[in-house]
Amino acid sequence: MNSKLLINTALFGVVFGALNSFGIISENYEWIFWFGFLIFCAFMLKRKLKKDFLIQGIVMGFVFSVLVYVTQSLLIENYCIVHPDYVKQVRELSSTISISGYMMFSGLIISAIYAVAAGAFSLGLVKFSKRN
């Protein structure tokens, strides 16, 4: 495990979560940052590692994604002000659901999916670049 890459991933996840919670990153462009991190993660792993790209990609993707949701949950009051549509969608499910609890629960599921995508993307980039 490359700890320097993992720490940078963690810091970027916290910053991304905070920027999203304060509305600096718009909901309309949020997907660009998620996809951009996939590309960044893959290139950094390719550059820094010699093996275990899939596992490292999965770990980096999971850490990044979980920390985004943890940061958003900690800043839930700001997040709710900036993202009223999200609050409305959660309230339509049930009025008794905690918004931060729902965010953490759904965030874990999304993090698992994102982690597999990050690992696969990293491995795919390495395999594709070896062919060329």
C-alpha cells in the first residue's frame, strides 16, 4: 500500500466533500470531478506502482468516496442549504429518515461501486498502455 498516495487521496476526498457542501462545486458539474478523480487515480497508480493496480485503485476509490460522504455528513447543515432538492428527495422517502444517516448509508453503497470502477479503470489503463 502506497501511503503517500492514500493520504493525498484522503485529503482530496475531504476537500471535495467540503467544496460540495458549501456549494462551490455545483451539482451540475459534480460528475466531472468524480470522473476526473478516476482518471487522476489511474494515472497516479500507473506512474507510482509496478503491480497491484486493481487493489490499489479499489482502496483509493473507496477512501476517496467514503471521505467525500463523511465530510458532507459532518457539514450536513450547509449541505442541506445548498442542496434543497436532495433534502426533498430524502423526505419523499420518509420523514423519519435522518438526512446524514441516509447520506452515509447510500454513500457506502456508492463508495463500493465507485471503488470497483476506480480499480477497474486503473487496471484497464495499465493494460491498455502496455499494449501501445
